[in-house]
Amino acid sequence: MGESRFVGCSLDVTDLLNVQQKLRESEARLHGALDGMTEGFGLLALDFTILEFNAAAVHKETRQSSDIIGKTHWLAYPGSEHSEVGQRYNKAMQERVPVTLKHKYIWEDGHVRWLDMRAHPLADGGLPVFWRDITDPKQAEERLRESEDRYRTLFETMGQGYAELEIIRGPDGRASDIRYLLLNPQYERLTGIPMTKAVGRTVLEKFSGLDN
């Protein structure tokens, strides 16, 4: 009767399992940190496939992350390939240089936000992209500019002469001179004092023969 022989071997995979567990824990911490950020974050592969999207980025969307991750940026955001954003992404990928851009973005549902984007190429070819919402300060900046434009128009067209002056005081605290800070065209017409020669000068400088 023949004999049956079995050869067995064992392999201690404890170290491998420990490494895999630590890797999973490390990835979990990384994802936790990314999701805890107030900035949007996305990771693009060399072919512009979206590999990662954090919670802040998804929050700005009307779609789920599963509708975005795995698609190329150009497919997920139609029309972006030839936009200024797309040009910056291509520059970062091809030239391996960081890029930035402050731009207005319009989502498919029509809502508009101003974003401050930064992208920093990685050595492995990936492109992490960070963006923060700057809509509120940008809108405040635009309102201020509009207000300044309205003020400038009123200032230049008003029928009254207008001047802003700075009182200059001597060591004893008494007023010793006055500096012209701003004059409107009507003030120039009424007084004959040219704005280009008066603004920044004091009354004593203007009328002492230093700048006629």
C-alpha cells in the first residue's frame, strides 16, 4: 500500500497585518484631517481624474461625491477644460509648478461663488487642489468699489467747490499751516488753484512762490 506524504509550511504574517492595519489607520487619520478642513480639497491624477474630494468640497456641490470621484475634471465640470481654471491646471501638470487663481465659478444649478484656488504638483504626478470661498469679501470689495465710483462721480460733477484739507500743527500744538488733500474740479474753477499743483502742498508752500 502506497504512502501519502504532505508537505506543509507556515508563514508568519503578523508583521504584514500590523503594517496594513497601521496603513489603514494612517489613511483614516488623513481623511479625517481633510474632511475637517474648511477649505475644499481635491486630488487629480495625471489624466485629471478626480481621486479625492473632501467634505468641504462636497458641501459646495449639489451632487454626491460618488458622482464626481472617478471622473476626469473635464467630465465632472463640463467646459472647464478651456476655462482659465483649466489652463492653470494644465500649466501645473505640464510644467510642474504651483498655480493660483481667484475666479468666479457658476455651478450647474446656477449658484455663483468666488473661489481662491491653489494647486501644488506632487512628485508622483498628482495634483492636489485647494480652494476657499471668498464670495463675501469679494462682494464687499465690489460694493466698496461701486460706492467709490458713485462718490467720485458726485464729487467731480457737483456744483459746489469741495476741498479736503489737513491742519498741520507746530510743536506747541497750534495750527501752523494747511495741506491740500483733495480738490474737485469746481473748486479749481472757483479759486483758480490747479489740482495737480495744489494737492499734497501746504498753503504756505503754494503761496510763497515755491509752486506757482
